[in-house]
Amino acid sequence: MPAAEYGRSLPAFTVNLVVAEVARAVEFYRDVLGAKCHYADEDFAALAVHGAEVMLHADHTYDAHPWYGPLSAGERRGLGAEMRIFGMDPDATEAAAKKFGSVVVQTTGDKPHGWREVMVADPDGYVWAVGVAT
């Protein structure tokens, strides 16, 4: 699908993450979060993660953007942002994250807000809270 057609097809809300290595990030999203990859190359990937559209852009695609300096310096990404997926098995996600070698930020447990959830980080440190109602 041409880029312009893809862009026009996106829903009202999508997630775009800038990543050090697109291929490694795609592996995480596929193997840990069960993502379907619509398209991937060394610069960009388009994924569906449990019904949400997620785009990944390689650092170098932001070389004319103010973020490029901090990104290329390896500064922490996404601190304070947390993506949440409701309706995914947190126990299975934690097991997949451990098998993949991902950081488990918080182990699976029942939370006061009515979720059984786990928090896992992708290879770039972006945190995903995955859970089900308790």
C-alpha cells in the first residue's frame, strides 16, 4: 500500500514510536504482544496490536527533527507514557516477555483498578500494560 494511502486509512488514534532498530522492535511486538505486521522495512513498520494501529519509525528517519539529538545520544525514551491493552492475557504476556528477554517492569498481579495486569518494556524501553478485568 502506498504511504499516502496508508496514512489516510489510519483511525482517529494511533501510536507512533521512534525505535533504534525496527526489525528488533517488530520481533518484540509480534512475539510478545501478538502483533500482526502489515509492513516493515529498515525505516518503518506498520502493526496491529490487539486492534490498535502502531507505527514504528527508525531513529534516522527523524534526522531533521528536534528529537534526533537526544535519540542518537541514547537518552531514555517514553518516560511517563504507558500504552495499555485491555483484553490480553497478562500471564501469557509475561511468559512471552521473559522468553523474549524483555524487561518485565511489573510482574503480573491483581490491581485495585480492577485489572489483572503485567507491565513489559519493548527493546527501546516503551512500557505496555497488558491486562484483563478481575
